[in-house]
Amino acid sequence: MQTDDIRLSHVPGFAVLGQDDGKRNVQGWHSDFPYHWGVPARGLVPTPSGKTVLGVQRNVCVSPFTREGGATAFKLGSHALDRPPPKEWGDATAHAKPGYRAEHGLPYNGPEADVVDAPGGSIILYDSRTWHRAGVNRTPKKRAAMLQAMTPMYIFPKNDTSRTFKKLLDSPVYDNLNDREKHEIQNLMVHQFIGPGGEYAITVDRDLTETVKTATTSGY
């Protein structure tokens, strides 16, 4: 990302994939935050973004990643194409629609789909523009991963991490950290902007959020 000033764009979360039953929705091809190509989300980053990397994904394989067990499929090198995955591959927007799988089948899984096998405990690190999708787990064992999005400090975060950070401050875990660890975690989790009075932490205004939701629902 060409900067040391990076942030967690959301609190790390788990993605658990159970055994496929031949009917359930599956994940289609897409790019991750902040690009969101192939995903039904607002605020898509326009293409091209050139050499500027706006996000990096860090997937920790909690369980072994195998083709049969639902390992993530990638189109390696697609980040350099600077465009979304082709719709004919079956993107995430299409596969989120009820009945899409029954009518069109599974997403593309031809020779351009690169499945990365990795033992449990491995870390898969990749440019967020990379086209990918979750695999299909054909085993009785669940496939689990811990997902993180990391962005430069100038990218608006995907989720508010300030509440989680404040909970950490009040936990006994925080007291066991050394000064360097405390400093690094604060830098990762507290998004800031510079104003006339100095630096301010960005967080969610709950009252204003509800007001906006009400206005949207009312059709203003």
C-alpha cells in the first residue's frame, strides 16, 4: 500500500463454510473492500485505480484449505486488470438472488480459477482487487477462516472499530500489553481526521444514524 499508516477497516470476523447440500446459495466472484466489484454495495471504487492499492485482505486459515473442503478460489493476477470479474462467471450480486443457483448452476470453476490449498494456521494475503469466491465444501467438516480488511489511513473504514477498541481498553487483556503493542493496536483500530483543534477519532453517531434511517424509510 506504499504507506506505514494502515488501519483495520473492520473488526476481524469469522467465515465458516458448512457442507454443501446442493441447494444453498453460494458466493459468487467479487473483489473485496473498498472496491466491492461484483458485490451489491454502495460506493464502489471507480476503475481504474492504477498503482494505488486501496486495500489488502488477510485471511487466516483456521482449518485446512483444500479444494474438496471449500478453499477460496482466486483469479491470480486479476488485481492488475483493474476491473471487476466478468458477469458470465457468476458474480456475488447474481448468486445472492434466490433461485439463481438452481437456474444457472455454480460459479465459474474452469482453468482460470486458481484454488489455493493451505494448511490450518496459514495466512493468505492479497490485493483487495483480486477476483475470488468461497469454494464449495463437499466434506462433513466445516471450513473456517478469520477475515480482515486493511486499508491506508485515508480510506473510509468499512465498519466502526472504535467501540471494540474501547471495550479492549476496559479489559484485563489490555493491561497485559506492553507500550508498543498498545500503540500499534490503537493505530490500527482508531480512525482519525485532522481538524482545526488537532486530531479527532472518527466514530458512529447513533442518533444521527437512526435519523437518516427514518428519513430513508419515509422516502424523503
